[in-house]
Amino acid sequence: MSIVLEAKHINKYFKKPVLFHVLKDINFQVKKGEFASIMGKSGCGKSTLLYILSTMDTDYEGELLLNNKLITNQSRDHFSYIRNKHIGFVFQFHYLLSEFSVLENVMLPAKKLAEKSHEEIEHDAFEKLKMLNIAHLAKKRASRVSGGEKQRIAIARALINNPSIIMGDEPTGNLDSHNAENVFNIFKKLSDEQRLSLLIVTHDEDFANKTDRIIQMADGKIIS
Amino acid sequence: MTNWNVILNIAKTHLLTKIKQTATASLGVTFGIGSYITLVCFMTGLNAMLDNLILNQTPHIHIYNEIEPSKKQPISLYDNVGESFNVVHSIKPKISQKKIHNALPIIDHLEKNKDVRGALPQVKTQIFYIAGSIELGGNLTGINPIDEARLFNMGDYIVEGSTEALQNTDNGILLGIGIAKKMSLKVGDRVQVSPINGGVFPLKIVGFYQSGIADLDAIQSFTNIKTIQRILGKANNYITDINVKLYDIEQAFPLSKKIEQQFKLTAIDIKTANAQFETGTTIRNLITYAVSITLLIVAGFGIYNILNMLIYEKMNDIAILKATGFSGKDVQLIFMSQAMIIGFVGGVLGLLIGFGLTSLIDTIPFKTEALPTVETYPINLNPMFFVIGFSFAMLSTFLAGYLPSKKAKKIDPVRIIRGQ
Ligand SMILES: Nc1ncnc2c1ncn2[C@@H]1O[C@H](COP(=O)(O)OP(=O)(O)OP(=O)(O)O)[C@@H](O)[C@H]1O
Ligand SMILES: [Mg+2]
């Protein structure tokens, strides 16, 4: 089975306020279609790791491979392109552009990528919204929908460019159990049906137990 | 590869949802550009008017015979004393030097020069005006009235009567308005003039002359060149001055030097004669630009401030855009386009307002004794000012937008996302 994401000997230090070794020799792989979760105590470095994996943070030591290609030490513009095309990111807090409509929010990364026509992009965005049962919200302003709805809109946006991997930092962190269940089912379906790889940080034991694999972290190290 | 559609769309949405700030920033530019256009059109209009007051009626080159003692005294021509040391006391100039020798051939020669629009002869003399018991000293200048009107806008300075009337009347005189007031004379009356070397000649008043310079109007009158030659008892080749008008005023200085050398006459070019005028113009321009640039800088700071605020408010949006694949450059372009849109809208409005205001000023009556030809406040609607104003609006908004947008480019999305 092909490997989508691979981390080799990742080390990260925070230099301020005092030198602090956050991530210590992180090594792991995520395979195609694999649904992996990361667990660990608060402050053990999960978010920090995710920012590095998503190429937003470039200040680290070690190597990162996406689809078996080394992507460490590339230009910033190239990282932007990689995030745009290959990585979908879902935050804990529903990060949407509040002044734009739901549909526009979903379409934006595809418009940036500019591989498809406007009509195709709009069609795709509708499909993603439909799949997440929120197509009726398409024309609403992003600031006028509920938290659970926003979370699903953010997932739709992460999916719009058919990325290689979806990363989530506690995407169900502030959802009620019903909505959390709903989001899990969506992820599960994506990984089963579309062979999408997922790497989700979570504190929710039930959520993690249902995933293919749990990566346990403690003190900046992977322990299992 | 930049996707302008997306970038402009985001910029537009930002501006429209913050319409109040957008309007404030644009109005700052509008105000700056509007005042610049108004100021510069009005000031340069004023400059042109003041310049015309002097320059229109001033020849580009004035040729005459300076009264000065001969450089070579007759004794030095005498060979017998060639070896000795001569001292001549109390040298006086000859009076006959006033006349320009061979004036008519010189005029012909000048008229053939392709830089010269026209060369007009004049006869200047001092006379007394006599009406009843009053005697006033003054100048009488003999001219070719129609040519003077054509080349030196003589017609603008005639308040009653016309140059044609002077041309067609034998023994006619165009009297300075100051003299007419002092002697309470009307058009059609007779005034007697007496040249310095004697005799009294009655002349018929065909009109009044008003230059706007009171001292001049109190002494200066005009008549036909033939008339004055008769009064002075001189032949028709008696010419004291030649006034030259050129196509290009910049040629005045070199040509005047050439004439001086060629004909051994004094030739003064307009720049030398009116140097103080240029200084006034320069200083007024300086003030205009200083004020306008200050206004635009203030407007620029307004834009800078508002964009800074906008970027602060949009930190989240910037982080999202960057996390979903927009590059730093894209983000910078989004905010730069906002600045440029503000500059464009504000600039165009400013041009319109400036145009409106100047058009309004152009209709306000402005009557003054000193300027007989001026009816309303002078406005110089030069398209160049509009081009400069617009470029300045774009430039200042570009500079005002550059720093904040550069900051937006550098924002680290991780820091914003963590901060939530
Ligand atoms: N900018 C920073 N400068 C210095 N230390 C930092 C910075 N950001 C995070 N840290 C520290 O790094 C460690 C790891 O932080 P991180 O956010 O990755 O934890 P986490 O595992 O995601 O925790 P949680 O489950 O609470 O989200 C923490 O101890 C935190 O205090
Ligand atoms: Mg975290």
C-alpha cells in the first residue's frame, strides 16, 4: 500500500521564552486510505506536529515526505501550492471567511488552484455540500450558520481540491456528541469510499477508538 | 501565476463590507486631489493673468539705441597725437544717437528670420500735453496700430475707441486714461501736444488706453508713426525703437545677443527685462505644490491608518487564506488592490470635484480697474494637472498601502491559529 505522508526524525525547538525541545525524533507514516488519530496529553505537542506536517510551520529539523517526495526546504510559494492542492486542513475552531457566503468559502481554494472552470468549481462545491447534508446553506453568509454547520462547511472546503490527506486539529472539539458522531461518520465514509487518508488530533476516546490506528504521544515523543 | 479574479473578488468583498472605512479613506484622497486641482488651476490661472499683464504687451526683444558716450573719442582718430597720452574730460553723449540708423532695412532683415513673428517700428518721444491752462509731461509713442494689436494685443488695453480708429485718423491720439482723467477729456475732444524742441500740435482723441499700471497710464499715449514723425519734423525713416515678437520666447536671449553684435544696437530680451516676474511665478507655483502635497500626504496617512486597521481586523481571514493555499504574495496583492481601489475611486471623485469647483470659480465675476480684460476669476484648465493629480493619487495610495500589505504578507498563520 502506498505511503501518502511520512515524517522522518522530526525535531522542533521553541527558542523563546526559554529553549524548549517540543518534538523529539518523530517518525511515522500515513498510508493511502488510512484513518489515523493522534492522542496525547494537553501540551505534548500534537498541534505543533500538525502545523509542521501541514507545511505551515517550516522551522524544524528532519524530513517530511508527501507522496514519497521530499517537501522539506522548499520555497514558501511552493508550500502554499502544496497546501492548496494536496492538504486539507480542518481546525478546531471553525475558521471561515465570515463575509463570504458558504458556497464561496468552499470554492475559494479551488479558485486559487484554478485548474477548473468557475462552473465546474461551483458544481463540485455543491456536491461536497450535498454529501455533508448542508447544501441548503449554500447561499447563506458564513457568519449566520451554527457551529456544527460551520465545522461541516470547513470539511467541505478541505475536500474541494480532492487532496491527498486531510488533517484535523480537534475538529470535533467543541461539538456535541451527536455532531461529533456525524463528523466521524463523514470522515469514515471518505476514507472507506474515496480512499482518502486522514490524520486527526483528538481528545475524544470514543472517536479515536473507532479509527484505524491511534498514534499516542507523550512529552513530544510518539510512544505507540 | 496570479489569479486576479479571486484576489480582486476578495478585495472587493472586504471593501464593501467595511463601506464606512472605505468611504472615509476614499474621501481623504478625494479631498486631497480636489483641492490640488482647484488650487493649481486657480494659481496658474492667476500666474498666467499676471504674466500676460506684462508679457503680452512686452516685446520679446526690444531694440533701441542706448544713449551713451562714444567709446572712441574723435581725438584717438587723429594720428598726430597717436603716441601721446590723451585725457578728455567731461565726455557727453551725442543727442542724435536716439535714432536707429538704417532702421527700415533692419526691420526687413528681421522679418525674414524664420523665428520672428514680426518686427514693429516705434518712435518714442517726450512731449507735453496741453489742454487749456494745464500742461502735463508725458510720453508719446508712434506706432502702427493694427500691427501692434495683432502682435502685442494692443486692443486689450483700449477701453474706448479702437486701433482701427487710430489707424484711420490723421492726427489722432490714443490717450492714456490717467491723462484723460486729470485733464477731463472725452473721446472726440482735442488735446494739444508739444514736443520738447517746440511747437504745438492739436490731436484728436480717438480712444483711451489703459494698461492696468496706473503710473504708465498717467503719461503714456499713442499715435500713428507718421503723425509723430511730422510733429518732430523728421523724415519717415526716423525710428527710435524696434519691437520684435518671436514664435518661441526661448529664442529671445540668443537672438538679442546676435542683433547686438550685428547692428551695434542695444537689444534687451524679455527674460532679462522681467526677471522679477519669473521669480514671482516660481514662488507661487512652489506654494501651490507645497500645499497640495501636504494635503495628499495627509490623505495618504489616512489610507495607511485604515488599511492597518483593516489588516488587524482581518487577521483571521489572512490566516485562513494562507492555511488553504494562498501565498503571502496573494495576500499582499489583496490588500494592495484595496489600497489602489480606494486611490482610484477617491482620485476620480477628486478630479470631478476639482473640475466642478474650478468651473464654478471660472464663473465668479472678478472686476478690477487694473485689469481691463479680466471679467471672471482666471482659471487655467490644463489637462496635465488632471494627469498629475490622478498619478499622485495612485502613487500616494500605493505607498500608503505598501507597508500594511507587506505586514499582511508576513503574518504567520500558525501564530494566529494558536492565538484563537
Ligand atoms: N509559540 C510558542 N512558544 C513557546 N512555546 C510554545 C509555543 N507554542 C506552544 N508552545 C508550547 O509547546 C507545547 C506543545 O504545544 P501544543 O499546542 O502542540 O500542544 P497540544 O498537544 O496541541 O496541546 P492541546 O491538546 O492542549 O492542544 C506546549 O507546552 C506549549 O506551551
Ligand atoms: Mg492543540
